[in-house]
Amino acid sequence: MIAFALRRIASMIVVLFALSVIVFLIFFATPGIDPARQMAGRNATPETLAAIRSNFGLDRPLPVQYLTMMDRIVVKRDIESYSNRGVQVIPQIIAAAPVTFSLVFGAAVIWIFASIGIGLLAASLRGTIWDPLLMGVSLIGVALPVFWLGEVANLVTQQRFHDTFLFSWVPPLGYVPLTEDPIGWFTHLVIPWLVLSVLFVGFYARVLRSDIVSSENEDYVRTARSKGITERRVLLRHQLRTSMITFVSLFGLDFAALVAGGALLVEVVFGLPGVGRLTYLSLAGLDLPVIMTTVLYGAFFIVVASALVDILYAFLDPRTRTA
Amino acid sequence: MLSLVVLLVIIIATLLAPVYASRIAKTDPFASNLSGTIVINGQTVPVIQPNPTGLGSTPIGPTWQAQYFLGADTQGRDVAARLLYGGRASLIVGVAAAVVACLIATIIGLLAGFSGGMIDATISRLLDIVWAFPIYLLAIALSTVLLVQGLSIGPIAVDPGSLWLPVIIIGFVFVPYVARPVRGEVLSVRRRDYVEAAIAQGARRRRLLFKEILPNVLPSVIVIFPLMIAACILTESALSFLSIGVQPPQASWGTIINGGQAQLYTRPMVSISAGLMIAITILVLNILGDGVRDALDPRAKLRLRRRGRAQA
Amino acid sequence: MSSTPLLEVVDLRVEFETESGPVTAVDGVSFVVDDGSVLGIVGESGSGKSVTMMSVMGLITDPNARITGSIQYRGQDLLALDRDEWRSIRGTEIAMIFQDPMTSMNPVYRVGWQIAEQINAHTSLSRKDVHLRVLELMHQVGIPDAEQRIDDFPHQFSGGQRQRLMIAMALSCRPRLLIADEPTTALDVTIQAQILELIQTLTAETESSVVLITHDLGVVAEMADSVQVMYDGRIVEAGTTATIFNDPRHPYTWGLLGSMPRVDRPRPERLTTIPGAPPSPHDRQPGCVFAPRCVHHQPACDVSPPLTERTGDGHLDACILPLDERASLRAAVLAPTGVADER
């Protein structure tokens, strides 16, 4: 087990290195691109361009450029925005991270419970009209563009029905830290949580249902039935338990991808000052240092999270543990 | 079956966009028409109505008649006409990006699965890494780099405003989602008895690749294709919504929703109609994709697992 | 002999509704299992032998399946029971072991837990007693170091050991009837005999009856008191093991016996084969199910011959050939019995 974890961590470090190289190549070595002009943002002065060139060693060979970039982003952590002069990027990201985490965490709680509930319900109601109905609704959930769903939610809760008893409690768009006002934190985030979780509820419910239904043909499920344990126990302890293996490994990666920046659309629509919105705001000015740093940190977060998922996965599926 | 009909209706409608714009709506969907007027119930009404307070103005809402059927946007342009043109761009980008992704992925997957050894290890690792990236992060990184100066590799130059840019970006982002299953399929086909028999008979590599392996891998690519189109359209709309996808003056469903944000509370029909079009298109593509899968490859369920994240 | 047998199946019929029409997997099967006896059910794959016994266990959960007839367990019709009543019989009164021990256990639970789960479902023993019972069972089925291995996962055991664990599980509540569905097919030849012997000794101790499903006539000859031969969802011949092996009456049984190499008979030039392939259950013809492949096929076979007892010794067969002609016809397929090997 420990050997497995160590091996996984070693491979994680290799991937981290490769990722940083890819990010570097995208921003510094895309053919036909002048990285200085990119980084300076729109309407840059020649002085800024020259400063950037020397700051990032752009006249030196690529490996040196790579090291300079990594030094400024990871070691010195003093990379700063050019279009938004002098603002340091890393503190901004650190300030935005709790917002993103709050958003994704709440949505994840909803999507875990709702999708397990719907998936189990549909699987156990197989043969009735409810199964295709639940799966059809889930498929619609998967098809809705999340940013659009967010806008419609805003339209309904902020304006059209805001003055009715249904949504009068919904505060204006924005964010309140949990530590300042737990109730405000909750009310500000409920609608974003629901919107963000819709896609995942639909998708996970479908995956879970199909896993449970196909486990119906597994020999060990037949064995479980032959033991004379209750149907409920067969479903929960045997079929659901083994189907959770896929569920958990998917969940880890999706959760990580959302924290790393995938929740950007929801943050933008609901005006939540998270990491994704930070990226979005810098898009308008093509503020490359910010984008580059958020992309790199997001990618790092995902790689670390997926290593953790693999180690957790080994706990869930004993076959991989000793293999 | 119903989904196929719906999809065909959408495609034909968007193909007829120019006819609608010139014959029925009689407006140019790409030129602003701030001082335009239309006739409703015999009365001439301006397309952009000044607000009673004197501050700002409001575009006309849905008229439910031939001109300005769904109302106007802030530029006074016919929303219905833009919706059809936008659908054209969305579908073209979605399909082209899916073709790009599947084509590159098939080649890479075949190469990796067929060569094995170091080549396979390197390619698989690279695919894993790109795959680990959140779709939007990678697309944003590529878009920001390419949108300023365009893409030029040797003789190929792509203008920053071209539809090709989102096609290339989205297509590239989705390569691992197709290449990984293709590679897996190549490996499993290679282990099948008849292929091992062909190898034992000393079949030439090229013959093996094109006669034995490719025909067996193609069905899984075909199965993924409609789902890829759906994922690409969704990604395009999101990037366009963030204004780093399809660039003005071109319109896509994503840019229409983006433009509609400003008038969401006064004229919500702009955003709602475009979003509904996306949702319906994605829904029918997903249903269709499931149908194709059931018809071609009933055991493919496992391989499409990652679809969720692709659309997140 | 007591008036009610342990298990009596009467005119059991199992149909599956499929996209290409209904498929009859079991077509009017009747048989009896007495207390303490071993019944062998023989047939090729797809002959309905597993489906028959799965229906007895109530393990056919496919919503498209339709089961008719009656399954009397000690005078109680199982098909009339509700889910919970049937469940309380399954695992305690009737238990089952399956073909592939590699996939029959849930990979994510420890083996001790899996055996204990069955005991817990049917008894109210304390945790400690259940633990002791599991250890006892593991000892009985011959797992060395049971104390250490009770918390291992299935993948840490060999195939033979896993089948032993499955047997431990099946016998954990001392069932009256054990159904063994091809229990040795997936195992190495060297392990097969050990597993069969284990089943034999353990069920003898508890005086349980056994229904042994197999396509291996050697296994049947060794274990079973009586045999029934199934073909395409029907029983074509049934009787005591001795009569079936010494005086097989149905041409299909001849084919089965002829295709099996034996050491107690003269070695034939080559083993006989049965011409043709097993029928597809989709296009079932009226008449004898074996007729399309039978070399003695005649027009009268197109009317289904019933399974009848012709000699008054409990030996049933479903063939219209005159009894006195069969010996000579059989000789063409099988070498006569009792002749010593002339090597």
C-alpha cells in the first residue's frame, strides 16, 4: 500500500513537470507568437515590452526561459500583472480560492446525494415508467449549458419571481465569506450550487444506474441473492458498493477539475469572485501573467488531486491494492 | 427517431438562414440597425425604443410576426435571423472540431497502440496529461495565445477572427478523449486471435493496420462521433460566451447568449432562445449517440465514461 | 419412503420474452429429489439445466421471464411464495454453488465477511459465534490458516480455494438441498476431484441432498444416485445412474456416452460425435427436440413423444423407438458393455 502510494507520487511529480512544460510551451513557444506582446496585454508601450523581455529572459534559450517562468511563478511567486500594473498575481489567487472551493464543495454535496438517490431509484424501478422518466430528465440535465442555466436562474430568482415568497430570500449576486456570515454565505451560494450540480447530477445518475443494472449480470450479485439476504441489501451492499468504484474515481477528477477552474462559467454568471472569475476578468484585457498562473496552478491542483484519488481508489478496490 | 427528425429540422433551418434573413426578416443580421423601424398592426414602430425616463433605450421584444419574430438585440438586429446564422456557426464549429478531434485522435491512437514500446508510452503519457487539464482551462490558454496574433505554422496562417481558430482549439482539446479509447481498442484488437494469426502468418504491417485493425477500430470512433459533436458545440458555446470563441461580427449561439446578458432582465428572449437551441441540439445529439452506440457496439458503455467531464 | 419428497418439480416451464419473440428455455420439466440423494442433471450448454435449478432458487430476476408449473419444496409451492418467504428458504434450506469461483465472490469484501453475511441473514448468532462458525466452516472445507485468511480478499485465493469458500458459504446454514452448478468446470483437473470429494463428504455429514448440474458424465457416474439427461429444455431420459450408464435408451444419451472416452470399455477407433449443432431456442419445431439431429429420425418423431416409463424400474425416456430394437441400434454407436479391453 505504501509502496503503491510512493510510486503514484513519483509519477505525479513527472506529470507535474511535463504539465509545466506544456503550459510554458503554449504561452512562450507557440509558433508565430511574440510572448512579450502577449504578456504586455493590449496597447502596451515599447518600454513595457522591453521590460518583459529582460524580466522573463526572452532573448535567452528556451530552457532558461522555462526556468525563469517557473522561478517567478512557483519559487519567488512575485509574478505581476502588466495590464493591471503592479498587482501581484499569487495573492489574488489565494484570496479567490476559498470562494471557488465553497462553490464546488456545496455543489458536490448536492450532486453526490442527488445522483446516488436518482441512480438507485431508477435502477430499482427498472421495468416501470419511472426508470426511463428519471433517466430522460437526467439526460436533459446533461444537455443544458451551465452558463445559460445560471442566467435563467438569475432571471427567475433575481427578477421575475424575486418579489414572490418563493425567492424573496435570494440575496443580490455576490459572495459573503463563511467566516463573516454563515447564513449569508449559504443563501448567496444555494442557487449557484444547484445550477452547477445539475449537469453532474444528471451524468452521475446515469452512470450509476447503468453500472448497477449491468452488475445485475455479475456472478457475485447472483451469489449474494442465493444467500437469501434481502433485495435491499443486495442492492445497497453489493450492487451499489461495487458500482461506487467508478463513481468515486470520476468524482475525484471532476471535483478537481472544477476547483481548478472548471467552475468558471458559474462564477462568472453569479458574480462570485473565485479563481475562475479571476481568469475571466483577465481574459478581457488578455492579462497573460494571470491566465498563465491560474492555468498552471489549476493544472497542478488536478494532478495532485488525481494522485490522491488513485490512492483512495486502491482502498476501495482491494484488487488494485496488492496488484 | 424523433431526435433524428429534430436534428434534421435544426440543420435545415440553419442552412436556410440566408433565405430567412433576406426574404422574410429583410434585415442584415450582422449590421446594426439602430434607427430601423417596422410595421406592426399598421403602425410604424422603431426597433430601438427610447426609455420613458430618457435614459438608455430598449430593443423591441418578440413581435411574433415575420420581421423581428423574437425581437431585436441592443444593436437593433433581428434576433431570429441571428439565431439561425448563429446556429450555422455553432454547428459548423462543432462538427468540424469533432472531425478534427476524431481524425487526429484516430491517427495518434493507431500509432500508439500499433507501435507499442516507447512511442506508445510517450504518447499515452502525453494524452493523460492533456486529458487531466480542465477543458476550459486548456481552451482558454490556447485561445488567449491565438486570439491576439492568430496562428501561423509555416505556410498555414489562420486569422484571429476566423472560425477555424475555435475549430482548431476545441478539436485539439478533445483529442485525448477519443485517442485514449482508440488506443485501448487497438490494443485489444491486436490481441484477438485472428490478428495474432495474421501476424503469425507474417502479414505486412501496413496490411495489418489497414485491413485488420482500422476496420475494427472505426466503429468505436463512429460511436463517439455524435457525442463529440455535442461536447464540441457545448464547449464552443461556453468559449463564445466568454468571448474567446467565435469572434464578432460572426455570431454563434454562445455569442448571442453573451450579448443577451446585458438585456437579460428586459428582453430575456434573446438569451433564452439561443440557450434552448443549444440544449435541444445537445439533447438530440446525445440521444442519437446513445442510439448509434446501442446499434454498433453494445459493450461500449465503459469507454464513454469520461463524457461527463468533457461537457462540464 | 416419506409421502412428500424433498423437492418435486412438476411441468416447469421458463420462457423469456425477447425482441425476436418468446424463447422457451425450459419446456415442461418434471422431476423429484429425495432426501439424502444425489441427482445429476446432464446436458450440453443451453439445454436448460442451469435455468431449471435457478428457477428452483428463485434467482431468475429477469423481468422478461415467465415461470409456470410448480416447484414443491417439502410440500410447499415455492412459486406461490412472496419474495420474503422465498428468501427465508434460499440460503438456509436450499443453497447453491456456481461454476466460476473467480467471479462468484464479491471482489470488494473480505471472504470471512461474505460467509458471515449469509449466517447473519438467517440466524441471530452473536458476532463472536458467527466468527467462530466461519472459522469452523473454513476449517471444514480445508482452508489452511483460516484464522489468518479470514480477513483476506477473494483475489488472494486460488480458484480451488475460492470454490472451497463458496462451498463453506453454501453449507453455512446446513441446507437440506445443495445445488451445484458445474462446480468443477472452471477448475484445474487436479483440483476437480478434491472439490467433488469435499462436496460428497460434507453433504453426507449433514445428510443434504445434492443436485449436480454438469456436462461431465464422469462426474455424474462418480457422484450421482440418479441421472436425468436434458436436451433443449426437456428431459429426454431419466433413471438411476446404473441404468443410464448400462442401459441408455435415448439416442441422445447414446451420443453423449459415445463421445466420452472410457477406460472400462474397448477403445473405439474414434469417439462418436453427434451430427449437427444444438438447436436455436428461437425456432423450436413440434415433436421430439432431438429429432433434427437424430440418425434414427422417422416421421412419427414429429409428434412429441412423452417421457414414459417403459420397464417399471423408474427408468424414463422420451423416444418412440421400439424398446427391443434399441439394443442393436445402440451397439452401432456404443461398443457393447462388459467386453474386456483387448490390448
